[in-house]
Amino acid sequence: MPELPLTIAEAGAALRGRRLSSTDLTKGFLERIERLNPQLGAFIVVTKAEALAAAASADADFAAGKDIGPLQGIPLGIKDILATKDAPTTANSKVLDPAWGDGWDAPVSERLRAAGAVILGKLVLSEFAIGMPDPDTGFPVPHNPWNLEHSASGSSSGTGIAVAAGLVLGGIGTDTGGSVRGPAAVNGHTGLKVTFGRVPKYGCAPLGYSLDSIGPMARSAADCADILQVIAGYDPRDPTAAQKPVPDYRAALSGAVTGLRIGVPKEYFFDSPHLDSEVKAAVLAGIEALRQAGANVTEVTVPHAALAKEANTITLLAEAFAYHHDDLASRWSDYGKFTRVTLGSGALYTAADYVQAQRFRSYFKQAVAKLMAGLDLLITPTSVLPAEKVSEIDLQKGMSRPSFTGIWNLIGLPALAVPCGFSSQMLPLSMQLIGRPFDEATLLRAGDAYQRLTDWHLRVPPIAAGRPA
């Protein structure tokens, strides 16, 4: 068995060149999952038999000259908050009805299978996409593959771990306040939060009705483009799905950024006393690399960013509390100890708080649209810090820090997390590219261009190379 490929693009070339079969590729990833998952806690369930059957089908199609696209024969994983017909959906919780999503696929799952992808199983998440991992619930506890004592972030922690450690070539996450970008940042790969409505959410257990999005997580921007090409587009079962055409994302990856207009908002994002100096230096170096490649870089101000963080928090917690209200009342102890307290805090907000947050939301959306009218994208750090030690995480202190991700959920904009270096402790660092509505193509183009200049996204954690993490 040759060494497993790092990217979807590399694997696809090997499959089409007959240097590798999907069956051998799938067996290689299944072996790695069996070996590493007990330490990493990425998968809740592995669908081995179904994956091998899908791989055999992909191989038969290749042999018959049938090529249905870049995901054909590619091993992927799905966050266990999306319905899949061949495995239960738990949302990492004892509370979700076992019949929820039983025996059918969410549109995203349908589209991946139709594209020939090989689904290896369901991936760990924060319970109902909120709160910290609780070992008492009986679900796997996620660990950062770069250092097992550090957080893998959330809520799409399992997908982040699986991509970084090479247990899959890509996967699906969801993002309500940063749940794709946070795990991508701390685990050292690429993750895309799509425009609200770009990918249908039917068959996904909700967290924040007006904030949720489903997006691709993979090692590179190019791989994210290939996944997004398949999962994007309207579905009538989701009333929030946008009826907009899906562009050719792969064609957008020109490798050039000449003339690209980049705004860098120093206020709030780069001048915060909470911002780690190594994160700041790495992101500024990433911006400079794009400037030297021909992008036009301008300092700008995002008005009232701190208020936007608070408005997103109010909206998220109020909407989450509304969804969980009855179960919290009747099954409080069945939730994990961190989840129930976080969800319960939504009861502390009044209807007036929620309405005021929506009034601000409308204003903020208009203000950012005005700012972005003269720009192609913004660049900020993805997170304030590298991955924290789990034993040192302070939830209250975390709430007091700025958030660089949730404010874009508030107004539905797309945002791409891209690796841009490592800390002195060899923990991944990340920068965030924010675009205009439904302009994921520009974000992917810029991210791909940066990744042609650097190799941060291709670095592999020691544990994946057979060395201790």
C-alpha cells in the first residue's frame, strides 16, 4: 500500500491514473482510523461495510470509464448532526430522539453520495453543536492531534481532527458562531463557513435557526472548492436555502491575486490586548505575502464589531434555547453538564434583548455591505489564541474575549479559515478571509493562491506520522 495522499486533488489524480484504487484508499483510511481514533476521539461511528461497498462501486465506475467528478472514490466524514441513511444521528447527545433522521439522508449527504464520495462514518461534535466535551455523556472526547492535551475546538471538532490527522480527505462541519473555522484553525487545515442559504440545512439538527450554515472542511482551499461544488445549491425542503446559481468554484482558482482588494480592520481585530502576539504576527505575514503577490491592501474599520459579537451571542443562545426549551425542562440531567448550562443561559435574555439584537443586526449588515462595496475581502485572525490546554480553559474568561468569527454569522457572510503558521509550541495558527454574500469563489481563489505560496496546510501532526503527539 503506497503512502496515503494528503489532499483530495492528489488522491483524485492517483485514482484516475490507476496508481491507486478507491478500495485500497478506503482500507488505508479505515486502518488509520482504527489505530488513531481511540486517542483522538474523531469518530462516533465508522460505517466500514458501507464505505467499502461505495469504494468498490467507485472503482467499477472508473473501470467502465465513468467519471462523475472530483469526489468520486474519495473518503470523507460527516459531522454527526446531519442525517445519514446508513448510521444513526446523535448530535453527540442522549437527548436527540433515536428516530430523528433514521434511515434517510440530508440533502448534503445525498449529494456527496451522488458525487461518488465514500462516507467513512459520523464525526464527533460538541453536544448539539454547543458547549464543551463532557466525558460523563459516554461519547468520545476529542483531542487536538498536534498535542493531545490541547483543545480541538468546536463544535465541528471531530471533522477538524479527522482532516488534520489524515483520517479522512475532507469532511462536513456546521458553523453558527465559528464551528467550522475554529476547529480548522486549531487543528491546522482549511475550513469554509458559507453564505447563509448557500448549502441547504434540511436534515441538520438546528442550533441557531437564522445563523446556521453547513460547510466543507479539508486540507486545502482547492479541496474545499471541490466539496462545496457538490453540496451547494437550492433544495425546496429548506425554506432558508437560496435560489441562486452555483458557480464553478474550481475554475475560480486562478492562482492570481493581482488587483484583489483586501481590507485589514486593525481596530478590534488586531489591537485587542487579548490577541496572542504569535497569532498576530503570523496573520500579518500572511497578508504581506498576498500583498507581495499583487493584492491591494488597505486598512479599514468594521463599525461596532464588539456589539456585533454580543448581538450574535444573544441571537444564538435565544434561538438555541427556543429549540431545546421543552427538553431542558423535562430532561435536564440527560444533557452534558456544560451543554445544559450554556443552553439554559438563553433563558436569561428577554424578548426585548432579542428584538434589539435583530435591530442592530439590520444596521450592521448595511454598514458592512457599504464597507465591502469597495473591497473583495477582509482578512482578520481566525481566533485570538492558538489551541488552549483543555485543563486551562476558562469559560468566563473566554466569553470576555473578542470573537472574530460569530459576527459574520450574524450577517450571513462567507468566511474561510486558512493555516498561516505555527506557534512556538508547534500549534497551528490561522487567518480568516471574509467575503461578500455568495462570493465564496473569491475567498477560495485567495486562499488557494496563498496556499500555492506556502505549505502550512500540508503540515502533518506527529501522531499521524507515527510519533507521539
